[in-house]
Amino acid sequence: MVTLEILYSLTPTDFTDIIDTAMMACGYWIDEASFYEPYDDGDPEAKLTLRCEGQIYEVTQSKLEEAISKVFHNEIKVSQSTRGDIVSAVKEDDYGYVDSDAADVLLQTACFGEIVYG
């Protein structure tokens, strides 16, 4: 769980929805990706494994929550529009605000800790 100005946690569905949106937008920097979704409560958490320029990255729900927190707290420089969409998603608990640009920002932040591409 990540503390913003409110107690905040993604649901597994929110995590999956953001990853799905990101995968439509991130083909320009991801070489290969696979998504593991647990089938029952005994399985480990869902994760996205991707390869970029020969490196392997794993994005879990907690890593994506940390990326959201970084954007929310303005620790990552992104456009005002993208930051506004992510802040609205958190405040309204509605991830329909996370469009492909915002999902790309979140995925890059979860992988690299910053925006590397775009």
C-alpha cells in the first residue's frame, strides 16, 4: 500500500486495466512482454514481465502503486494534463482517467523510476 494524501491501493482489476492500457501504448519501447494473472488466492500477485533493450523488468501491483505515488507527488516530471489525469484517477477512484499516455508514464516509472522514452 502507498500513502499519498489519502490511503490508497489499487484493486487487482485496476492494476490489470492500467497494464492493458499501457500495453497498447508502449510498443515503441517494449521488445517483449508477458502477463501473469493468478488463478486463485494461493497464487502470487499478478505481474507484468517485460524486456527492453536486453534488460528484464517486472511490474507488480505494488510497483505500479509506487509509480502512481511519484506522479501524484510531482516527483516525476510529466505534462500537466497527464499528471491531472492520474491525480483525478486517484481522487475519484476511477481509472478511466488513465489514458494511454498516462499508462505509458506509469509503466515507465514503475520500470525505470523515471520517464526514459517519449
